Amino acid sequence: MLSALFALGALVVVGSTSTLPPVAAFVLATGVVLILGSLTIHGRESSTVSLEYELSAEYSSRFETLASAFHDLASCGGIWNVPLEMQETDWKRNAGASKLIQRHPVSLGRDKPHLVKSNVDFLKLPLGKETFYLTPDAILVTSGRTVAAFAYQDVEFTFRNARFIEEVPPADAIVVDQTWRYVNRKGGRDRRFNNNQQLPICLYGEIDMRSAGGVNERIQCSRGDVAERFVATLAAMSA
């Protein structure tokens, strides 16, 4: 109502032929700014969700274990979001790989979704258009303005080792084999290419996240043991 009165006063001033005193102009402008600012702050506060946790010793220990495994995962030399759809490729010219994977590096950290307050820092996994937040009691998934919540037991986490041909492997990667950039039919070096070089084959860890509610993501990291431990701690959260 006050904003409407100030707006009406402004219209009267604009339509008036008389000169507005400087003090009155200042009071009018300040009133409009203060009222609109207060409405903005009130709207933000009324939209903010507060999540206050009082965890038992057991649940606190579980989440701390998960956070420790998450920290180890974040410390890996390479972490990527891997699309589940892969392109077929010419394996002779791509080091023997039959499929081409367009990975996207991701950076893990601690954060909270927009307009959420909490006394606990969530574990943040940005995966393409979606961002996952691991909380003590649920998994929050945000995509634009959409937010969904999943119980840990509703999301299936699976681990597996995967061999991946690298150009330049991370420092902590385990190299298990070598291949040539250009291979012949038998998988050996194609001698038609003078610039043919050997490429390392690394043993990585992959984590799949799936649920009936639409979660379908894959993470690849340079250390399989760290990824396996992270999945094990997620299984403990499900319990």
C-alpha cells in the first residue's frame, strides 16, 4: 500500500507544472527505494528453506565418514562427468577404441542450494545441467529452478573399474597397458603413420547413479580405490 501511495505521489509530481522542492524529491525517492528493497528482502526470506540438523552420534558418524570419502574423491587428479550415450568411432584411428567418450571435468566441493539455509555444509557434485547435494538425510538434485529430493535408499550407486585410453593421464592414475594411436587389424602398431605414438591405458573407477525417479548419471575418477570407498559409504547412508 505504501509503495502504491509513493507511486501515485510520483505520478502527481510528474504531471504537475510546479517545481518539486529538493527535500520532497529526496524523501520521495528514498521512500520508494526503501520500500521496494524491504519487499525484495522479505520475498527472499519468505522463500528461504531452513534445514537445521540435530544428528545422533550414529548418524553424525555416518555423514562424517561420507564427507571424508567425498573429500578423498574430490582430491583425485581427474574427475569427469561421463555421458551414458557414446559415439561410434573408427577404432583403427582412435587407438583401438570402438567408442568415443566426450567427458566433462567436474570440481567437487561443499555448498548449499540457492535459498537454503542449514547448519550443515552439504557435499556438492555438479554434473552437467544437474547438481547433486548430499545431505545427512537425503539427496537434493537441482536443475534450474527445479529441486527434487531422494532418499539414499531410493538411489542405486554402483562401482566398477574401467580401462580408459588417455592422452596425458593424471599424476595419480594407474597405467595398466599401452596402445598405439593408430592400430592395425591385429591391434598392433600401424606402420603407415610416421607420427604413430604409444598411449597409456589407465585403470579408472566409475560410479553410476540411477533411480526410478529419473536419476541417471555417471562419474569417472582417476583412482578406483577412492571411488569404491565412496560408493561403500553411500551404501552405509542407505542403511
